[in-house]
Amino acid sequence: MGASAVITSRRNPAVKRARALARGKDVAASPVMCVEGVRLLEEALAEGVRFDTILTSPRLDAAERGSALHERLAGSGAPLLSATDAVLESISDAAGSRGVAGLAYKKTWKCDDIFPTGRAPLVVVAWGVQDPGNLGTIIRTADASGATGVIAASGAACPYNTKCIRATAGSIFRLPIIEADNGPEAIQMLESRGVALIGTALAGGERHVDVDLTQPAAVIVGGEGGGLPQDVLGLCDRTMRIPIRPGVESLNVASAVAIILYEAARQRNFEELL
């Protein structure tokens, strides 16, 4: 679809909607999310993601890669709107500097999607992980290491926050992600599927390298403040810890998840990984 007249007003309805979603307003309930920048839109198109609306500025055509993306977007069937750099910058710094933002339809994942046929499921439950950058990094690491899904549970950040989307580097378009406001219910669902519930703690429990991660497993990690609550640890089948030097308070939650998931990948002989 060809571009219409250039949008110069920040009050344009499409611009206001994109800006609100980019800032997290109503994004949890919206069927679309705001995706910014050339690389993320390339990733979305590669994964067959559909768009509701796309806004571009002349900046997009300044480079060959951007121009090629513009051509692909024009053939996607979504309304393609042209806007000034200033208008794109009002949506977010990332959209303004990269010349493109799109309202992409979220993929609708079901619980069955995190239990693929022929593979032992490996699920990360991010319990109360409130920093969207941490959650996005967890999603990216889960995708890279061969985990089968992520459950954002009990007060976790919204996966469709733009900071989270950027941190996933495109994994949000591929990896099954389930939002679960009711964390205990999500844990009961995993338990009913025969998944071993493995909680993480700073002290106590087994070293992560001593836990069998080849079995169907859910690695449950807590938020940035106090980690997993004791009542959640009480629901787990076992507890694991990552050895650290005395005097070090803790690891960043996204770093801890990376260590655990790559230990799981090692135990699984790096199955399906290059």
C-alpha cells in the first residue's frame, strides 16, 4: 500500500496510539505492540508477524538496508504511513533514530506451545521479575539456549513493554511466552504436566551442575529484590543455587538464568543448537 501525505502532527491518532503503546499504556490488554527499528521489524517479517500500522520517516530510506525494509513493508498489506523524524521521535528515541515503528500483532500462545512434541520441555518461570530489560534478556537467552518457553508470573514486567521487546532482539516473535497473573495456578499447570519444579535460591539446595536438567523441568527464578518467596520455594520439588564467592550479594537474575540454561543445554548435548 502506498504512503499517504506526510504526518507532521504529534497529535495524529496513529502517532498517539503508537506513543501510548511504546510507553506501556494499555499495552498488556492491546492486541498489538509497538516495535521500533530496522532489525526488529526485519525479525518480525521473517517470523510472519502481521502489522496493524507502520510509520516511517525519510530517514529509513537513507541506507540500503532501510530502503529494502521499506519496500518489504510496503508489500506487507499493512497501512504504511509517512511521518517526519520529529513525529517518530515523539513515539520513542529508538523509533526516531531508526526511522520506523510498527504496531505488530502479538502472537497468541497457549500452554500447549511450551510442551513441544519430541522434546523434554524446559520452561523458565520469571516470578516477579519487574525490570523489562531483565525479562527481555531472559526471553532472548531462553530462545538462544533451546528452552521451550517463558512464563511471566505474579507481577512480572509486561513482555510487550518496548524495553523488553528490544532486549529480546527478536526472540519475542519466536519463543512461546505465557503471561500468568496467578503464579500458583501456573505452577499447578506445570506440575500436572509432569514437569519437575526447580526453584532457585542464593543459599541452600543443590549446585546447579548437580541437578538433572535433562528431565522435563521448569526453572523458577525470583525478582530483583528478594528472589523467590519462601511459599513459592515450598511448592518446588527441589532448590538449586549457583556457587558464588563469599561476600558477593547475588547475581543479576538474567545472568543467573543464562548460567542455568546453558548448563541445561550442556546436559542435553546442545540439542538443536549450532
